[in-house]
Amino acid sequence: MNIGIIGLGLMGGSLAKAVKRYGIASKVYGFTNSGKNKKEIMDLNLVDELVDLETLKKVSDVIILSIPVDAIISMFPSFLDISDNTTIIDMGSTKEYIVKNIPLEIRKNFIAAHPMTGTEKSGPKAAIDNLYEGKTVVFCDLEENANIHVNRAFKIFQEIGMRIVVMDSRDHDVNACYISHLPHLISFSLANTVMSHQNPKEIIALAAGGFKDMSRIAKSSPRMWGDIFKQNRKNMLESIKSFEEQMNEAKKMIEDERYEELEEWMKKANTLHEIL
């Protein structure tokens, strides 16, 4: 099959490398509006050919949308004339809002997917080998898709080494909020807490593994994550409320010098890694 990828940064670029490496695609086409990215994409040999959007639609059996979640929705009108045999797969981190906005004309073509992988880096130079192998991809609301498109999506992601989970889009957004979206917000908050200190450079000079691990994802794209927080607003607010309750509980135990209780609270947190 021919695969067209719109958005050739970390996720799209790494997918292009994967489908070429595993021989899944006869040809990989790419599309981007960025002049800077065009040069980097070709220099890195991420795709066989960069084409305009109309050409990509005509020559691709499968079109991958690897762009910010708001941009995915803004592209829907461009696909209303797509062939019934063309599969569209989005790789956005939110699913319910995207699914609800897919035009009926292309709903059967459109596979709502979320590969649960990534790094804090962005742009074509962030594309890496082995980003997807051994990771999980979530497919949502497949009952509304034609079998040809479901089968193609399964084939692509299975052959690049991913485990497949099928889930309702609403459940996905709740789960993704706690394991991905909230941790990113906490990392941004931690970074801003340090930066608001009167002498942040002095603090950062002492930074060890714990701080670096927790703050690493604060280097992620603000545009991309702003869109995610907006689309998953309700779940974000619920998760922030739960997190605040935990922080307030810890704060009160420290204020009251209830250190044995604080230790038990931390031991409870330790048990998370028994199920990871």
C-alpha cells in the first residue's frame, strides 16, 4: 500500500521510518506546510516524496494525520471528497472530541488512534527508530468504521510491533488524562514553580535525577499540549481536582507533623509500581 503522512515530526517522522524499515509501504508520501521542515524531511530521507495535499490524497491508500489535535479537526473539510477506499488514521492524544467532529461523509474511513509513546522532542529531527516497537496503540469507536479500514490500521500497527487495545473514546480520554495529560501539566507546573523562584539558576545547579525526570516533559510543545488540554478540558479539571486533594492531604500531614501517616501515604503510592 502507499502511505501518506501529514505532519513529519516526532510521531509522523518515526512512523515513516518504521513503515519503510518493515516494508509495509510501497511508497511513503509526505505533506507539510513548513518550508524549514521540508528541507529537513528530505535531508533525513523520511519519505520517498513530498507532495501537495491534493496529490497525497490521490496517491495514498492510507493517510496518517500526525499533527496537533486542533489541526486534525481543521483538516476535516479537505477530506470530504476522499475515496471510499482511502483509510484516514489520526494519531492525536485526545479521541472523543475528534470522533464527535468527524463528518458523516468520511466517518467509515476514519480510524481514531492513539499510539501511547513519544518523547519531549518535536520536529523532523526528533524522528527516531524503534519509537513504536513494544508500545500500545489504542483504537477507538471502531464499530463505526468499514472493515477495510480497520484491517489496514491493524496491519500497519501490528507490523511495526505495537500491541493493540480497542476502547471507547470517552474511556480513552479519561485514562489518557491520568497517565499522560495530567503528568505533563504537573511537569509544566514544576518547571514554572522553579522558574518563579528568586534564584532559579541556583536551584537548577543542584538538580539531580529526580528533578530532571519530572521536568523533562516540560520541554514538550506548548502548542500541541495546549490543544490537548483544551479538547480534554472536563477530564483535565477532574484530574487536577484529584491531584490537589492529594497535595492538600500531604500538606496537612506535614503541617501537623504527622510523619508516620505521611510515610504510610507514600507507601501506598509505592504500590503503583506493583501493577505497572
